[in-house]
Amino acid sequence: KKPSSSSISYLLNYFHFLLKMASGVGVSDDCVNKFQDLKLGKSIRYIIYKLNDNNTEVVVEKHAPASATYADFQNDLPQNDCRYAVYDFEFQTADGGARNKIVFILWAPDGSKIK
């Protein structure tokens, strides 16, 4: 069963609440706005998030237009630093139907700092 738009928004708001409560780290309004553009506007292929310089808020580091590829996404991820990302993955089912899934990614390469 495909989750409704309201359930996805609920999960995003719940994630925001848990992140704030568990760590004291906030989420910028731009993060939520860009996610809505990706989900509803289909004008963005992916968003890469990072912690600000004070480690107090998650902010948008980069976003790419819908024409961007998965290779572009991979190239935009840092080799030695952690990031959060959201990617709008498009694919075809066995019967030829076009589908897409929004994927949340926690990027933590082996060479990244612990803190």
C-alpha cells in the first residue's frame, strides 16, 4: 500500500520532532521546503543535508534539478564526511509501469570523523 501524502508529511514532522528531542539539533525551514518541492513539485531529483558549522541545525547543502542522475548524486556526496540525503528514485516495474520512490539516505563513509 502506498503511503498517503499526509502520512509522509506526518513522518517528516515526527522525524523533525525526534531529532530535536533526542539531540537538540534543529531542522531549518529550508530543509522542509526543499523536501516538499521534491515530493510534490517534482522539480528536484535529490537534496543533500548537513549540520551547520555550530552543529545545531540540519541545513540544505545542495539540491539538484529533476534532470540530475544518480551518478551526479554520488559525485556530490563528500568522500570523508557524513551527510543526510533524500533521492527521488525512478524505475520501471516488470510490466513496464513507471514508478518512483523517495529514499532517505544516511551517508557515513569509512573515512568520516566520529564527531
